[in-house]
Amino acid sequence: MPALSEVIAALDALWPPEQAEQWDAVGTVCGDPAAPVGRVLFAVDPVQEVVDEAVALGADLLVTHHPLYLRGTTTVAASTFKGRAVHTLIKHDIALHVAHTNADRADPGVSDALAGALDLRVTGPLVPDPADPAGRRGLGRVCELDPPMSLAAFAERAAKRLPATAQGIRVAGDPERTIRTVAVCGGSGDSLFDEVRAAGVDAYVTADLRHHPASEAQQQSPLALVDAAHWATEWPWAEQAAAQLDEISDRHGWGLRTHVSKHVTDPWTAHAASATHDH
């Protein structure tokens, strides 16, 4: 079995920590570099139910997209929910490793996995990384939808292909509009509207769209918006990441067993549809 340090080196090659945003907190949160690793669990959120799943699975390493401590801390006391997660992990010899904005930017990254889940053909990054001469890394992806379909049909596809959440899929735009080109950004994407408009796409798939940016985007152009739950847009990355580690494990003869958490850690748990009234 490989040591944790060897597995982390392989993960850092996939998602180099130096490519994370300045404000981000990525890398190994806890774990003994010399400890052997045989089983790995991938998930979006390092919440207690996922930590408990790692324990039940007998995992040696939990890899999540979201950081446990984004702002730093002075305590890991088990009286806090984050501290309890750390206590549980250490007690069961489970390491925690985070790949966040470095996984967003990677090739392939979070938005490639989202595009793949929606059966879109990636043509390039939405916000290219200037440090990548090949022009493949960066935030978001610009894609083609082949064959083209109506916005209503494309939204139905998103609802079917992405994991189910209470929110479902919210749509803005003419349901009959033909969609040929699509920008995607896993996670919160309303800071990228200028780039989406510059890309000239028909639709934008992302999460966490707020009222004002979405309203202004609608006023400025006929861009269609497809808004899914934050967790749902990033979960396909966990499957992609597990497959990437499988491939590395096979190449090195490590014999790792990888798992992807099926726990829905989206915080919203129910959706009450508005009653329709005749005005």
C-alpha cells in the first residue's frame, strides 16, 4: 500500500495547490504522511455525515472539494462541529485532503466534469489561465450542445443528469429558444457574467445565481440561465477525481479502492412549489 505522502503527491500533480486562489485553503488538513492508504472516499463537503461515512467505509483518506477551515482557526475542540470532524478523522486514522479552486482551474477540472454530466463538448475554458500556454486550464468551460435543443429540453436534461436536490433546476429565458452553445461553471458563477457574455453563448449553467446579477444579465442579452444547486454542479467532479486516482493507482500498482459519497450534502432539504394563481 502507498503511504499518504505518495498519494498526496499524486493528487497535488492533478490539482497543483499553487493554482488555487490566494484566499483559498487547500491541501492536507490532517493525516500522518507515513500512514498507509488503501481506501479513499471522495465527496464535495467535509461535513460530519461524510466523515462518518468514511469511518464506516474504513477509508484511510477523505478527499473533498470544499475546505473544512477556509478562514483558519485557533481550536479543533470537539465542542465545535468542525473540531468534531477533525477529532473523528484523527481517532480513526483518516486523512483529509482538500482540492478546491485548484480543482476548479485544472484540466480536467470541476467544470469539465459538469460538462461531461450534461453531455456537452468542451471547446475551451471560459476564463483561461494565463499561465497555461496550451489554453486548456482556467475557470469555467465553453461548450457545444450537439444536437441543439430547446432551453426547456436542455433544462430537463440537467434535471435528469445532475444528482437530485430539493432545489431542482431553475431556468430563466424563453423555453423555446434553441441552445447550441453553453458556458458552464461548477459552483457559484454569477461573478463571471462578463466573460459569459463575451463568449457569446446561448446558455449558462452554474449555481447560486443571485437576483441582481441574474436580472441584469437578462436585461443585457437574451442569455438563458440554468441554475442548479451548488452541491449538484460539483458532485460530478468527485466521480471524475475518483476515476483519475484509479488510473494513477493502476499505473503504480497501488491497488487503491476508491469510493464516491452518495450523501446529498446540499443544505436545502425541501422545496414547496408556488401555487399558480390567475391574475
